[in-house]
Amino acid sequence: MFDGYVRDNAHWSPRAPAVVTPARVSSYAEFNADIDRFGAALAALGITRDSGVVSVCLDSPYLTLAVTAALARLRVVSSPYNDHGAALRLVEERETAGSEAPGPRLVTLTRDWLAAARAAEPRPYRVLDVDYDQIGRVMLSSGTTRLPRRVAMTWRRIEVGNHGNIRTYGAGAQGVWAPLTTVESMLGFTMAIAAWSLGNAVAGGVGVSELPALMEAWPTGVIGCTPAQLRTLLTTLPAGFQPRPAWRIATGGSLLPVPLAREVRLRVAPDVRIIYGATESSLNAVGLAAHLEDAPGQVGVTPGGAVMEILDDDGRPVPEGESGEIRIKSERMTPYYLDDAAGTAERFRDGWFYSKDVGRRLPDGRVILEGRVDDRMNLGGVKFMPAVLEEAAFACRGVRDAAAFAVPGPAGLDQCWLAVTAEPGFDREMLAPHLAKYPNLPPPRFAWVEAIPRNAMGKVERGKLRDALLAATGAVP
């Protein structure tokens, strides 16, 4: 399985870098030996493929990567640190062992255990047989409005999905791949696998603030991130930083505003690619940020191996150019949620995954993403997507981040609000006249905030904005 990519490269290019952290650079030979060591040590703890799903909740980025790969070598199903439905959770000794909190049973990796595992003589772990239709990894859906749903990934789906990644945003890319969203996210996990399958290195423990130094130290690479992380990067670029034309940026999780894309391409790296996907279906579309100039909101075309349809409220395909809900049928998708029959029945029907995203298709095949079905605001009978207002706000110089949301007014009808984070010294009085230049926008009320609440993949948590405003105005949500 994906640990096999590391094993292969340990034979073919043993001294090539496999993992890069702020503390060390580990070669494929060293990393593969550690995978064997931790695999043997975990097996000695009684952890086998019959143990159920094992959640990895470790502090060290390197240890997280090595243990996740070691579980794959044992054919044990792994999952992110916050998987509430896992059978076991691996934690380090500093965490409270034997916690009575509900959730997976804790297995504490003590300091002595870690030291002994690292000091052990590395012996190649035997290659175990595998049923490709068995689950190899569990990921969590974004969960912006509810408890994240558990998404099963078979070994086959992991392999097929990897092929899609390395021929879209990963095509021809070399060097260090830095998933800023970490392997806890779908983007970060699949990006690490793609990097190892191509013989590249994975950066662990690198955040936005460390990214410029990484880009200056390594000639080529790929960054996986959200638009929110790109905004932060622009505000923290060190003086004298020069754009890195050999680096590529793959961004997803939320819409990429045109002004942000333009500035990132100018100041960081010109090759910026947009990824539109879901934990349930992997890649739905991939596009170039340069194409936002003529089509704001576009997320590219649907890669081969998947079919996208856009439906009206009655479930019928809409004419080209009209908006509707997006559904996907793909060899890269999962057909169900784990232990969630109701959620499965709601989102998976007749071989399709119903994304709850709203979009439309251009004549050239590009998809314009407009937002979420659940985000659509009903303002006195007029339905409106928040992204239209947000895109206009981003075009106002000095607006750092923005999110539109609806809140019930005194008469019980929803009113449009716009939460805004601005640069220091921003003249708040200029935003309303700026928005008035755009036709058909509802006049919003403004909430000036220090930060927009977003999940790990950059999606706006509009429910938190609504609840915070209601609480601030004395109306209990």
C-alpha cells in the first residue's frame, strides 16, 4: 500500500529526502527503516488489522507520518487524531492516559517505548497480502454544520485517487511537497502519498510562518493550502522575499478570490492551481488560478474518471450555464458513510454523491462554484449566494477576509450580514460605497471581527458567526 512507495524509493534512491521537518531531513532509507521499526513495535503491542480503526494523535510531525505509514504496513486502518469513532487512539506519554472522556480507548506510547522502537535493529517487515476492497484509511468530512462524518477509503480508492492527484495538480512537480493542512485533512493525506509515489519529499511541521524559508531553501516544491492560509502568508512574507517560479501552489477548501489569486501569483509563485473536491469524492475539478480573471469562481474542469451533473430543485439536469446542485459519480468516491445509514441515504443515491454544492458549467467545460446549498440566504423571498457578496468585498483594497451570513431580524425575516477583517488603518466608511457599485447585491449590515471562523480546510463556519452575533445582540441562538 502507500508505505510501499517509501519502501520502493528506499531501494531505488535511498539517499533522496523523504521527510523534511524544521529539525531534520530524513532520507528514504532512514524513513523506511523507521517505518519497519515502528511497525514491529506496534505489532508487539498487539495492534493488528483486527484491532479496528486506529486514530493517530501524536505531537511530532515526523512520528505522525512514520506511524501512519507503519500502520499501513501492518494493513491496519488508520484515521486522523479527532476520529470520534476509532477503536484505539495512539497518544504520546505527555497526554493524560486512562482518560474517562468518551471516545476511542487510549494507547499511550511512552518515552521508553519510543526510545526502544527507535533504537531497535531495523528488519524489513514482511509484505502482507491485501484485499484492495478492504478499508485502508478513514477520513472525516468537513463537518461545518454537524459532527464530521466518517468516510471509508479502501486501498483501491487510495490508489486510484493517487493516480488522479499525480496527473492533475501534481503533474511534473518535484522537490518538497508541503501540505499546510497536515495529513489530518484529505488534501494533506493524499498529497503526502502523491509525493512519496513520485519519489519526492514531504514537509512535516511546516506552518505558514516557516513556509518562506522552506521555499528559499529548496529549489522546487508544491504547497497544499487553503485560501485563508494564503492570505496569512501574504501578510507575513519577509522583506526581500523573491517569488519562486519553480514552486506550485495547490489550494482548495473554499473559493479563491480573484484579488488574492492575483497577488499570490505575483508575490509568491505564478503556478497556482485550484482544487475542488470533497472527502467523499476526492477530485471533482481542477483548474488554473489564472483563469479566474475571465471567470471568477471557476474551479476548472472535472478530471477523467468522474462525471459531474448539475441539478435543479426537482433533481433534473439544468441547461448549460444555469445554477444547480452538483452531484458526482466517480471511481475515486466512497459509496457510504461509516455507521451512518441516514447520512448515507441522504448523500449517496443510485451511484451518485450529492455534494450540496451549488454551481454551473461554462460552455468550455469549466465549473463555476457558487457556494453551498445550506449557505443560500433567503432574503424576503430573494435567494442569494454569499460568495457573490464576498467576492465584491475582497475587491476592496484593505479587506483581508470576509464572510456573508444571514441572521433573523426583528420581523423574523433573514437579514444579510457581512463579517469583515480589515488591514490596520482601513477606512470602514469606504466599504459600503464600494459594494454599492456592484449590481444586485443586498445592502449588508457589517460585523467587524478579528478573524473569520473557518475549519481546517478554510470553509467559513457561518453558524458560529450567526450565533456570535445573536449572542452579542442579546438574542440567544
